[in-house]
Amino acid sequence: MPRYTVHVRGEWLAVPCRDAQLTVGWLGREAVRRYIKNKPDNGGFDSADAVCFLVRRCKGLGLLDNEDPLEVALEDNEFVEVVIEGDAMSPDFIPSQPEGVYLYSKYREPEKYIALDGDSLTTEDLVNLGKGHYKIKLTSIAEKKVQKSREVIDSIIKEKTVVYGITTGFGKFARTVIPISKLEELQVNLVRSHSSGVGKPLSPERCRMLLALRINVLAKGYSGISLETLKQVIEVFNASCLPYVPEKGTVGASGDLAPLSHLALGLIGEGKMWSPKSGWADAKYVLEAHGLKPVVLKPKEGLALINGTQMITSLGCEAVERASAIARQADIVAALTLEVLKGTTKAFDTDIHAVRPHRGQIEVAFRFRSLLDSDHHPSEIAESHRFCDRVQDAYTLRCCPQIHGVANDTIAFVKNIITTELNSATDNPMVFASRGETISGGNFHGEYPAKALDYLAIGVHELAAISERRIERLCNPSLSELPAFLVSEGGLNSGFMIAHCTAAALVSENKALCHPSSVDSLSTSAATEDHVSMGGWAARKALRVVEHVEQVLAIELLAACQGIEFLRPLRTTTPLEKVYDLVRSVVRPWIKDRFMAPDIEAAHRLLLEQKVWEVAAPYIEKYRMEHIPESRPVSPTAFSLQSLHKKATKIAESEDL
């Protein structure tokens, strides 16, 4: 028998349908009737027949025709909403289009799996799990470790041993012993009471990362969760059923208690949950719609699900991966600007950087040479000013290796800490099966990722700070020898005037965001947890800083390509012409003023998807092959070196070179 889950004025109702020939209007009327039946005052209505309403899907909010048969209009177990005429529906109550949900409009259930063992997850893996590219399974070794860990917990229960969080209360109540008959209730109470976060929910992508990372930590076998429960959690992940997790509320010790409790709350069938099929709805209905049952927590399992640094680390993982991507592409954008401003490449000479051999500085200088070397890639623009009397450029051009370089080194340092944290056991107490005991410690403290992500924000911000100054040079005719604000008929047209203001605003905002959150600490839990990391805010603001960096560089990319228009018919180097062609495939030249925000968004999307790196990287790697051992890469790129070498070889065989 078909069944539908219907939302009416804040309540979810399961409505069975015996006859699929019944209409959408019947479903709405029946849902209203059930709603009125449950209300002492009939919900303010005389009868269901007197109510005027519309019916729409929860996912996508598409309106349905009341006369359409249900078998045509809806799928079995679909989620719909009845909107009663005259009601002011709150968009916050059912956030059917959460931030980033456009990524899921093309959601396809993945066929490939990543096997988690708790020891080998990479930042790239976690980002791909967040994007829905993989399902999860456990390795056989991980399953055995989880089972042995649970045997220790079962032994503690059987022997009635007093152990923190298993047979006692939590935090200030650590000395309160709980009766055996109430140990399961203790775990449910823990999850409910700690679900105290506020703010917008994590996007589906970020919630998937959070859930995947918690699974990876549980797979290490130090948490005491049962294999049965862990496999249930994996089934929820693989069905893309994602709990409502508010982004605010963690102080980063003892772990990320509030957000992880919201994660666990959905798993036990309470609170809200999202899936590509349902949109937001009550968790119990979302699980049921996917053929899943709520998790029933055994002793210690609530604590196992909520105690750790996974909120900080999963958001930090996204921040460091995006920072790595934009740092690589910043070199390409800056090289294009240098060409437009007719700068010199002498500052990137190998010998200069060999005598100050910071790894990032050497790599950035190499990338500039690989993109601008006129002997390797003839540039008509460079040739046009070869014999000018300019000796050196402004710092924003000349010092890119030194400034971009330390950003690269910062990212590499932070990535190492985040990778370690991805594969660390951060529970309390820890269950050591080999010793047959539990030990209380402080691995839940988020100081490591908090400090690292504060450092990341400071390091990567400088890419925006220097980019904004280059935008100024491009827009200022006294510095660029180009039309003011890169537009013809200045005065009638304003060109990039306010785009530069936007870049300046973002850089200024970053300066405030770069104040380290981890220098703060507030005592919590009646002074039991008397030093905390504030790592949740460190992670969220690091992400915001990275996004601003991307947006500022998107504006510089547009401005540099616009500058090229005023140097035509002269051409730049082959790799930079490829970058110009890429930009022009989504943004046309600026001939007169037009709505600019979509152009900035299109350029930002190119950087987010690493398209700029994709078109330039093969040329960089071909140059590397021809100049080994002159340079070595500062960090792994989005591509394997082997694949880049193949692309570089193809380029070498093409007519372009």
C-alpha cells in the first residue's frame, strides 16, 4: 500500500493510501483531517472540507496539481507539504534548500566504495566522501578491532565495574554511579541533552564529511561501539540520510559535543534529517523511507558517537583542500597579471631562490618561470617591452614567490596536522582491547586542529591581500598604462571600479577573521573542562577566509583577462592563452557596463572546480620534466604526477609547442 509523509503546520503525518487512483487533493485533505483530529481546538478549523490549501514537494518545493492522480504525481513514500491558505510559512522550519544543496540536485547514488580502517583516510578521500562520490565499508581488520573493543565494554557491564561514561554520569557528574538498568537510558539522555547547537545546519556535503569521519574514528577500535551499531551508522551514510547539525555550539573540548550529538540524534531517529529523496523531515520518517531503523544505543555507544574533534577536523579538511587548490591557481592568476602589467621575469631567476631555499618559495618561482619563460613559451606581450628601461617591479609582482611561497608552506604544515587528526582516536575514555581496560585521557581536546586552522587562515589570507593590490594596479591607469578601471568610455562606463571595492571589502573582512580563535578559552562544565580550544570557530572562519581568497582571485582573474583585451592583437604565452580561453568560455569581454556579479561567480566556480589549474598544470609539469633537478613540487597537486606527465607529453607532441 502506498504511503506518503505529509507536513502540515509543523507536524509530520504518515498518510497511507489504499487506492493509487486517489488524487493529490485527496492526500492534502486527508492530511489536514488528521492534523485537525490531533488538535484539541481542531487547529482553529471547523472541518477539513473548509480548508483551502496547496500541496508541494518538500524537495524542490514544486507545486502539485490537486486533480492529478497520486500514482502519476508522486512516488511511494515521497515527502510533501500542505500549505494552508493564509499561513505565512517559515522557510527556516523546513530548510528545503540548505546552503550547498545545489550540489545534490545532480546526486547519483555512488557505486564505488572506500574501505575505512581508521588509519589511512586522506583529506582528498574525505572531501570526495562529502561530495557523495563513494559509499563506505569497513576493512576486515577494522571489524575485528571494533569487536574486541566492544568485548571490553561488555565485560565491564557484566562485572559491574565503575568506569567513566559507561557506568557513571558525565563531566561534573563523573562520580555519580548509574544503575545497570538505566545504562541505555543514560546514553540516550546524553545525546538528547547535548544536542544544544544553534545556527544554520551544515550543508549536506559537510554533514556527509562529518559522519564519514566519525565512522573512520570508530573503525579504529578504541571507542567501544558495537559492530552492529557501527554497521547501522554506515548504512545511514550510504543512504545519504544526513542529520540536522547546527554549525555553532562547540568549544572544541571535550571534543565537538554539541554538533556530534545532533549527528547522533538523527541516527536514533530524533530531530531532523535530510536526504536527496526527502529534503528535510523528521528523522524517523527519513530513515523509514530508506528502509532503515533508528539506532538503539547500548551502554557507552552514545558517548562513542559524540566524543571527538570531528567537526573541527572535517571542516578543516575542506578548508585545507580548498586552500591548496587556490594557492596553486593564485600563481597562475598572478602570472597573467604580471604579463598584462608588462612586468619582468628576472625576479624568478633560479639562483635568487636557491640562496633562500624555502620549499614553497622555490616552487612558486618555478611555476612563474614555467608559465612566463619566453624562451620556452614565446610571448608577444613580453617581446613588446623587452628593451624598456624598467629595472624592477612592485612588490606585489616581484615578491610573489616569497609571499605565495609561505602560504604554500603553511598549507602543507596544516595538511599534515589535519591528516594525523583524521586518523586519530579522540574519545574518552579510550578502550584498549589488548590490555582489557579503559583509560581516561584528553585526546578529545581540539587544540591541535584549532591552532593549525588559525594558522591556515593567517597564511592563506595573504594570497587575497596581495591579489587585491594587483587588482588596484590593473585598474589604476597611472600604474597599468591601461584604460581606467579596464573599460572603454570611462565615465559613461565604470568597469571594474566596484569589483575592486568588493575585493578590498573581502580583504578587510579577512583581517578580522584572521584573529586566532584558539587564543581564547572559557571554563565550562562547572570548571571540570577548564580549558577549551574554540576550534569550531577556528574551522568555520578558516573556511570563510579561504572562500574570500577564492573570490578576490576570481576578480583578479577577470581583471587580468580584461587587461589582455587592451593589448590585442599581441598574445601572451601558450599556457596563459589557454587560461584566457577558459575564462572567455564562461565570461565574455567587458565592452560596456553590465551586471557583474554573475561574472565573478562564474570565475569563482572555475577556481573552485580547479579548471584554471587543469589547463595550466600540464605545461608546468612539462617544464618541470625538462628542468629536473631545477625544481621539485611543493605539495601533491589535484592530479598525480604520472597523469600530468602524460598530458605534458601530449602537449610536447602538439602543434602548439
